[in-house]
Amino acid sequence: MKAFRFIFTFCVLFTAIFILSGCEGQEKYDDLKLRNRNQQERIDHLESQMNVTKLKLAQAERQLSQAQAVCNSDTEGLKNKVEALEEDVDKKTELIEKMQAQLLSSKGALPPELIVELEEFAVSNEMISFEQASGMVKFNSDLLFEKGSDVVAADAMEPIKKLCEIINSKSGESFDVVIAGHTDDLPIGPATARKHQSNWHLSSHRAISVEKVMETNGVDPNRISVKGYGAYKPLEPNKPNQKGNPKNRRVEIYLVPAGA
């Protein structure tokens, strides 16, 4: 009888510990989602402020150019205004990058089996790299798209299809997908401008094109979000005088916990 009571008590305690552990894990996950959501809201607000500052900067630069053309005495004041706005943009850009890195690193806890699949996937294709810390699969845009185009190249279809298989696998099914398009600072040419008015548009349209291919290959669109950053998140400095840098032309795909 005593032995039975001991076993019964042990089972009750074990079950209670198991339930509490599960609750604690869920609370941590819910807390992570809330912190990520709040962080993303702060990033979006800061990006909105930065875009307003960029508009002011562009206006001030035009005023300065016009003043210099007619030897206006107020050119010194306009120069100071341009410098102040440029400094403000640089500070906001740096802050956004830090906040985005924090957001992605907190989202980047991929399970070991998914990490192995993504590493093997990246090794097998020259257009792809994988960063475990952020959960990011990066495609080289020069191989993914023709210059100035948002049409996914035929050679890229198979790698994207393979990535979709991983995303829909048992190890990847609990993760959502964030697709981020990036360009360098090469100006949009007249032919490209008929469809993509700016690098903002081109980067967004390329991200959407990748989303469409992923959707065609069975990834639920409810799991996907797209972003376009234009030339404003370079990996490396662009060449002087808007000569660009191929390394900055890319599409990044992040795997993040569902609902985060």
C-alpha cells in the first residue's frame, strides 16, 4: 500500500512539473513574440521618421544647388542644414540597423535539424549563403535577376523550390518567412523606370517576385511577408558617385517563429 502511494505521489509530482515546464516555455515564447512585435513597431516608426528626414534632405540639397548656381549669400546656411540632415539620417540608419539586428537575432533560434538542412542547401548552390545566427538565407540578386528586372531567372527556380521544400518540411513548418529585397545605389535607368520608379520599387518588386515563386511551390502566403529596403541597408560601401556594389544587390529570406 505504501509503495502504491509513493508511486502515485511520484506520478502526480512528475506530471505537475511537466505541465509547469510547458507553461513556462509557452510564457517565454509569448514574451519573445511580444518583444519582437514591440521592437518591430519601434523600427517601423523610426523608418517613417527617417523617410521624412530624407525628403527634407533632398529638398535642402535642391535649394543649396539652386543657391550655388546664382551665388546666393545663404549658401552657408543651406550647407549647414544639409550636413545636419545627413547626420540625422546616418544616426537613424545606424539605430535601425542595430534594432533590426536585435530583432532578427531574437528570432533566429532555429532547431538543429533545420540548421543542418539549410547549411547543406547553401553549400550546394553558388548563389546562396546561410547565416545561422539570424536564420537568414541570402540570394545574390545578380544571379537571381537580370539587371533592372524583377523576373526571377530560370536558373534560380530550382534552388527556390528546394528552399520551399525545407520550409514546408517537419523541421521548418513552425516558422514564417520574411523576404527582404535590397539594391545598391546605381540609379534606375530609363528602361527600368517604366516599371520600377526607384530602387525602393525595384527591391520591393523583387521580394514580391520571390514570394510568388514560393507561393507557387506550396508555401502558404499567410506565412510570408515582404520588405523592400532599396539601397539603404548596404552590406559594404558602394563605389563613389553612385557606381554601386554587386554585394549589396541581394534578396534575404529570414525564417522566424510563426506569429513572431
